[in-house]
Amino acid sequence: MRSTIIDAPIERVWAVLRDFNSHDQWHAVVEASRIEGGERSDQVGCVRSFSLRDGHRIREQLLTLSDTEHRSTYCIVEATVPLQRYVATVTLKPVTDGNRTFWHWESTFATPPGQERELREMVARDVYEAGFENLRRHLRQGGDLRAPGQAEPMPSALPLPTRRVVVDRHGGPEALRLEDAEAPAPREGEVRIRQRAVGVNFIDVYLRRGWIPAPLPLVLGMEAAGSVLDIGPQVAGLLPGDRVAYLGPVPGAYCGVRCVPASWVVRLPAAIEDEAAAALLLKGITADYLLRDLGQVRRGTRLLVHAAAGGVGLLLCAWARRLGATVLGTVSSEEKARVAREHGCEHVIVTRDYRFADAVQRLCGGVDVLVDGLGDAARDENLAALARRGHWISLGQASGPLAALAPDALVAKSLSFSRPVVFDYVATPAQLAERAQRVWDALAEGSIRLPPIERHSLESAAQAHARLESRATLGALVLLP
């Protein structure tokens, strides 16, 4: 991305840039350009075909054009230049001290392996920086393609093609189906995101199986990371091209392009890669509220974490150990036990039959806090593993829905029980931003480590679900659209 100041009023600069076919008149790298099909050059959806002076040919499509926000977004449809999935945004803003214009130009794209740096520098230097100077020269020479006030009404943004994974019926992983679809233009308060990594969580399994009620057909997924393509009215603090992640209570993330409320979205620090964000956001925030709010974990707390080698489990073990807790965990294999120990689990219990209470009592005399994602199969063992005044946090039900717990089951040891939902702990943008920042800070300072990430294509979502349910996975799973 690049930005500059142009010594000209915003209306005059925008009069040039809103014409999608004007660049052969002001940008020195462009040889000739035309709009295909006889469409207007400010019509959303029009395609410009142009040649560069070095011989390359490119076709680009205008995706959005806003005369009120002085912003346009476009993408490469076809090119001899090896820029893949290229989406660029031009944004103008008036400068308050003088009749000048702030111009922000940015893009997201992929490249062939080994050419990342070369092509990033080429776009920044030969397209953006050269374009700034070329437009300055054009305006100094009197270039102006449309007088202020003669602009056409603002066209709306186009729907964009995408692929998504749909559930038409409740059942096993075979119920997942890939289909082609369209992502509509963002509505008021929404942003449209091109997703590069999608988090896979057990809540997706519960929705697929019908253990959590939701109308069908259903697109799964509660979190993803990528870049903002465009924004709807009344959105502040986000711009096209921003790297972001989101977490929301309405499923739909198993896709390539999606519109979500801006209130779900957080901007990503430069140090957090897309896959890391998709692996960490929901799970990291879950670990944060479990330790900070519900468990009130501190030095001396005895904590038992089931599935200690899973995505949430590894974060809980590491973070709780940094807080000074005594951390116990259950896993289903020796390999998982090794990984759990590496992430701070002091006492690892290997069990595949949900028997662990005797070992817990022998190791520490019972636990103060128990984080349970197993469900009904671990019910009696959980009660036996808790110390007096212990707190059982039911986070999931991998072995099946937990039957109703009678109060008399708790009274013998003055136990307490809770069943939290992450979305109630990030109910406002401020809460989401605060908790997300704690996760990024914990990663930076070493309180948590990035868990192992298992990657699957969007087409392989069913395989990812089968792996997750088989208890064969370590760490986090992500889908790559």
C-alpha cells in the first residue's frame, strides 16, 4: 500500500480517478486502454482491457464506485503479469489544511513462490508511486476529465462469486457439500471480506449434527481471517485492504467471500498471519474468559483441562501455567501427551475411556477448576475429580450432549457449574477488541504459543470434520478457501 498528498482539490482528483478508463491518459506505464462491451467507464462491473508499455496485457473489473466516499475497488480478471487474486482500492480524502487531497492506494494479491518480494516492490514502485507522480504531472498540465458536479449517480457494488460449504441435512461429515454462490454487496454497517483462512471449531460439528438448533440449509463457521474488499454505509475505522479477522454468533464462515457486521471485526497486527488469526481468535478469546472471568485462575489454582492437546486446551495449559496454576490435562495418546507437556501441562493423564478421577485425586487432591469439552461420557468422573468448592465449566460435548445435572450432584462438595458461550463475552466491539488484544499480547510475550495448525482446503471440509471428531488432531484446524 502507498499514500500521498496531491496539491489539487478532491473533486478534481476524483474526476480523473473515477473514470475507470482514464489511466492511459495519465499513467506512463499504460500504452492503451478500452472498456469492453461499450459500457460506461464508471459503470460498476465494466471491464477495462489495457496493454502496458513493457508488453504485458491486463483485464480488470470495476467492483465498487462511491462518489460520496471517493473510493473505488477493482480486481484483475486476467493478466500476463503473475499477480493472483489481485484486488485494489483507491481512496481519497480531503486535507483540512489547504485545498489538497490525501490519496491512499492499496492491494492484496498472491504471487508464485519466490516472487513475493519482487512483485510487491514492482506494484509499489511502478504502479503506485509512479502513478502518484504521473497524476500530479497530468493535473499540472490541466488534465481534467469531468467537471465537478457532473458525476453520474453512485452505482452500487456488485455481488462477487464465491464458493461455500453447505449443510442441507443433519448428520456426519458426509452432510457437508461444496457449492458455487454469490457474496452480495455489503449493507449498512457491514464489510465484505475476501477470506484466506477459516477456523474450524467443535461448535461447527454441533451445528452440523443438529445438537445446536439452526435452520437448514446452513453454512458453517464462526470465524475467519482475510482482507476487507469493500464497506457498506455507516462503517467507520475499516478500509478496503485492511487485514482483519472476525468472530460472530451467526454461522457462515465456510466460504471464500462473506459480508459480516463491522462490529464482529478486528484489525490484525502485522505480526499475526491469517492462518494464525483463524487458529487463535475464537480459541484464544475462549481461553481468556475461562481463565480470567470464570476460573479466576491464579498462582496455586489447581486446573484440569480435558482434550489438553486440542486448540483451546493447549492455550489454556500454557496461559494457566504462566499464571502460576498447577495444570493437569487429559489426552487420548502418548503423542498428544508430549505436545501437551510442551505447552505447559504439568501432569498429563492418558486415557481413552474417560477414566481420570483417581489419577487427579492422587496427583493434587482434586481440582479447583475443571474445563470440560467431553460431555456426557465424563460426567461422573468430573464430579469425582473436583475438590470442595470446585467449579465445573462445561465448554463442549464431544462425546455427546450432557444430560441435565441435578442440583444434588453438586451439593455434596459445594460445587458450582457453568456453561458459557464465547459470544456473550465479546458482545460489544470494545470487548472484542480488548480480548483479542490480550490474545495477541499473550502470544508476543510467550504466555501462549501458536498451536500446531492442520490445514485443509475448503473442498476438504468434510475430511477436516472427520479428523476433528476422530480425536486424531493436534492443535487447531483451518480451511483455506
